[in-house]
Amino acid sequence: MAAAGFLRGDCALALVALSLLAALGSGRCAGQMNLMIPQNVQVHIINTNITLKWDWNSWNNFSVTFSPQYQWLEDYEEDGTNWTELPGCENITVTKCDISSAVTDYLCNYSVRVRAERGEEKSPWSEPFIFVPNIIAEIGPPGVQLESVNGMVKVNISPPEANSKEKMWTQHSFSYNAIIWKKSSNAEPKNRAIYPRDIIHDLEPETTYCLKVQARLNSEAKRGYFSPEQCINTTRASNGLPCPTNVTVHALNMKFLLSWDNHYNNSVSFNVQYLSGFYKQFNEDYSNKWYVVPGCENISHTQCDFSDIGASGNYYIRVNATNGYNRSCSSKEIKVDPCVVNEIGPPSVKVNSGPKLLRIQITCPGEENKSMSECYELSYRIQYWENSSKPEVSNDVAQKSFHTISNLMPSRAYCLKIQAFAQVYNKSGQFSNVICTETLSDHMSPLVVLTTFLIAVVVVLVLAVVIILAIYLSYKKIKYVFFPSCKPPSNIEPFGGQLFSNLYISTSEEPAEKCCIIENTIQEDANPTNFKNYSNSKQSSRDSGNYSNDDDTSGSKVSEETLELRKHLKHDWEHN
Amino acid sequence: MSTMRLLHICLILLFSTEISSQHCDLLSFQQKKLNKDSLELLEKMGGNFPFQCFNEGIDFKSMQDVLKRQSSQKENVKLAIQNILQEIFTVFSKNLTQTAWDTISIITFQNKLHQQIERLEACLGFQKEKDGTKMGSDGLVLTKLKVRRYFQGIYNFLEEKQYSLCAWEIIRMEMTRCFLFVDQLTKSL
């Protein structure tokens, strides 16, 4: 790596000593290797301009030329490519050379060395200087353009290597720092951060101001060269509508309000605009990226709720006034970092007391607002003290919305107040109102416990009895209804004991009384055909009213019976 | 009066511990949030990877390969993340006209990214001034160079493909991987 060159310091010292000895010897033995080694070989880089330099004491060595060489150490290893001559630097007589054309990969390790030559005489090679261009490069001065407008100064900055094709630095990674001072005055120059396109307010009219600008890479703590000083006269503010002034942001629980002064005589309307913060990093014109804040267009009052923009990064806000066709200049641009600007309101607190403890329920301030959680992970700082003549304030921190303070004295009055805080933004919210409450008494507690226990036991017993009773009764009922134990009396039994056993179960065949009507007129001749006719004219009826299960078998049975009866009657009649 | 004084002392004690750790120690919360939001926004801005871009050749090394021997030193991690975010910001500031991505998502993405870059810069700048460390320690140098090298591949790729739709889609996918990698780094923050 870059440090490797320095590690060889010891070696370099030895070489220097050797070369000195050689130089001393050269006085006596002319024609030998008596050229000194070039010293202090170094590479200076500003943006992509790479210059190799070395020291040479010319008092003793006339008509000396130098031929530097370089080596490309791929992948940060010691053994690189072969040593090569640097194009445009062969046999030069000066002690520096532009090597930008040879060194093209700014992220690689390079090694350079130099030796002096005079005719056939050649000095030994200098100790090589090893470097990574990007690491040792310095930032050049930026380009600055000034314009005097309406009592203010507009600044346009072009990045340090705007015009070169090769780039050493990542685009859009610079931040800029300006030093401004009033010309011909003893006032202290002011340092301020400045954007590539910026407007400097707060300047005196008709005064000459000078400034110079430097580019910086903050993450690497690299600071560039300042641009040349430039001076400009400020003008008097125009006679038209003045810019809105005193623009301020108030934010509580992510509700953002912008307010400004109304110093206009006539009726004017205001427009509030916002710009996403990242555009400020750009050198290009972004004036068309300002958008009107919804609900704050052509308003007559001097307040605007801009909560709707949300909390996705920083933004800038500005106001201008219009009066018919005249438009005022814009106010100062206010940078809004939502999570930083916002103030955290008091949380709402509920306290329940127990013996020796307080149970606290905290509700996050501005809970209805989603962007609160976009910004913060809130914790709560609780201050509590005994409400006595000599209160001692204790502190506690709650991470969640339920918290218990224990180890308190029983039956004492305690007071507390709570604030929310966001550790990430080092932000503390407002304190809630002081709430005082008394802890429960401790003395009664064994009795209370005993009573509670007894009551519980009684309740459990009563419940158990009720349940057992309920089960027993329902068992009895079910048994009585479905499985009755009583038997029907013996005289009813022939009619069908079955009838009682399955009273609720439907039967396929419902028993019914069988009746028949016997006709009074009986014909004498027992003609088989007549019998047949008779049996055909028989009628049967059932008192159940159910006529559906009339069937042939029962009909034939009946006719057989009637036939027998008829025979019997006939026999009686003949006998008489 | 004595209560007030005691309260005062308590508050001072509480705040003084926070002042000392102001710039840096609590960056991880913000970084985690940014990682999550960025992944969502990258997804949202262009939707699914278009079918016609599956055949597009990719010729750059992946982030994991580039930074695999990354030392886990906290300082190093912060610088790596800052460098990566800065480069991603620059990537998305390039010519996006051939994509039909959702502009609001791009703006939100860029804005959140830029905010975190500023925070990281403030933290790193603050630490540099405090510790007096310059870009000299080998780990830091190597990290920086490797990140630069990787993104140079990305810029070259986009330029070669003339900022075409498919080139951008591939880069969007690659940046998603990049954020997953940053998320891994964030865990050791």
C-alpha cells in the first residue's frame, strides 16, 4: 500500500549514505560514477493533474538530465509491471515533470523513481516513491460566479474538475465552504457552508463584499484549495414588493406550521414552496423543482400547515408574496430536517396505585400521527417524588408504555411527571402535568388476603354445588323422559306393553282396532258366487282415522272370518 | 429551591452523557431505517424486472466480491457505508430519461439517501477532528478504493449501454443487492 514506501525509510537512509560517500570520492577519481542521486522524490496531485518532483543540487552538476521511470503495481502487490519510461519526461533538465498521461488508474498503486544522467554517466536510481493517486490527491479550487441581485448575492459554484474529462472525485460528493468579508473593513471574515447554487442574504446594501470558496470531502477530512478572491458590490433592494421576512417553523408532534410577518400595506397573497433537500447538492439549475405546498397557494393569512410533505428526508421552504401582477422576491430558504425540527409534546399518563408501587400507563404524544414513529423510538423519563415537605426527586426510565415504579412506601402520596425522549435525535419532549396519587396501605394486607381467599373459596364451593345439582337434575329429567322405570298395570299390558316402552318412537305400523259391519239381510242360498259378491261389498273402518294402511291381506283375513261366522249362523238357523 | 437545584443537576448529568455521543453512536437506527425504506422504494419505483432484459449481459463484479475482506472495524464500516451511499446517490443522479420509473419514488429515495449521507459525513468528520486520524490507515484506504473501483464498473456499464432501459433495470437490481449488503454492514455498526 501507500505506506509501503515509507516503510523502506531505513533502506533509503543507507542508500543516501552510500551516495554521499560516492560523491565525496568523485573529487579524487574523475570519470567514475560520481553523479549524485536525486533526492526527495515526490508526487503532487491536484484533481487529475499529477506532477513528479525531486530535489537536485545543481552547484556541482551542470548539463545533467533526468529520466524518471514508473511501475504499475497491480492489486496492491509489491511485484508490478516492468519499469517504464514516463512519456514526455525523457532526458529532461528540469526537476519536475507532468506524469498525468501515464498515471491513468487513480485507484491503483504506482511506483516512480528518478536518476541523473550526464553523457554516459548515470547515477544510481533514487528510492522509489509509491502512491495511490486517489489517496494523495488534493482537491483543486472550484469555479465561482457571483451575481448581485436585489441586495443579495447569488453564487454559482462549478465543481473543481468540471472541465476535465477524467475524474478523480465522485460527482456530487463535495460540500463547499465560503469565507466572506466586507472589503476595506476590519470585520472578521465569516466562514459559512454554501451550496453550489446559493443566495447570500443578510448583506448590507451598496457595500463591497469579497469571498473565496473551497471544496471539501467531509468524510475523508479533505479540504481543497480556495478559489481566487472575488469581490462584488451589493445593490439597493428593489422598490417592488419586499421579500417576506421572519419566516419561522414551529413543529409539535410532527405537525408543521410556517409563519411569517405581514408588513405589506395592500392586500397580498402568499405562496409557500418546498424543495427536496438533495437538489441542493447539484450544480445544475434546479429552480423548476420547487413545488407549491398543498393548501398554501395564494393564501391571505401568514401561516401555512405543511405537515403533508412528510418526513422523507430534508427539504427547504420559502415564501413569496404576490400583489396582482407583481411578485415579491422569495424569503430566505429555511432548511427543515423534520425529525430534528420537531418538538415532542407531553405524553398522556394514567396512574394506578398498589401497595408500595405505582402502575403507570403512558400514551405516546401525537399518537395519531404516523410520522412520529418514522422519526423516533420514544422512551420515557419519569420523575417522581414523595409529596412531603422535603421531596427528593427520583428518576426512572420506561422503554414501553406500561411501567411500574416499585419499592415505594405504602399509604404515602407520590407525585410524578413524565417526558418522552428520543435518544437518536437527543430530543426531550415536554413534561406531562404533575399527577399525585397515594399508594395503597400495607397494614391491612394479610386480612385482605385472607378475606379474598375465603370469599374465593365460598364462591368456588357455591358454584360447585350449583353445577353438581344442575347435572343431577338434568340427568334425572332425561332418564324420566326417555327411559321411564314405571311399568304399565297388568290389565293394560295385553293391549301392548310395547306402547308404553316406545311412546316417542314412531312405529312403521300403527296398531288399530279392527271392526266389521255385519249386514242384517242374509240370503238363503249359499251360492259360492254370492259369497264372492258379498265379500266384495264388505266395508272396514278404523277409529284411528288412518286409512292409508289398507291392504289386501287384512281384507282376505276378514272375509275368511265372515265366512266362518256365516257358516255358524246358517247352521243355527237350519237347526231352528 | 433545593429541589429545583437537584433537578437541574440531574438533568445536566442526564444530558451530558448524550452530548458526548451526539454525532455517531446512534446512526444505526437511522441506517437500518434507510436500508428498509430504500429497498422498498427501489422495488416501488420500477416494479418487476422486465422480461426483455433477461438477456442483457452483466459485466461488473458484485459488491460482496469487492468488499469480502472488509475489516469489521466500526470506523471502517461507517466509511464504507458512507462511500457506498454517496456512490449510489451519484448513480441515480445520472441520465434516467430512458426509464419510465416513478418519479416520486426516485425523489424520495434520493432525498432519504442524501440525508443519511449528510449525517454520516457529519459523524465521520466529527470523529476525524476528534481523533485526528487522517486517511492513512490501511483498512480505510482499502475500503474506499474498493468501493470506488466497484462503482466505476457500474458507471462504465451504464455509459457503455448508453443509459438504456435494460441497463438501468440491471443497475436497479444490483443496487438492491447493494442495500442488502449495506444492511449486513449496518449490523456491525
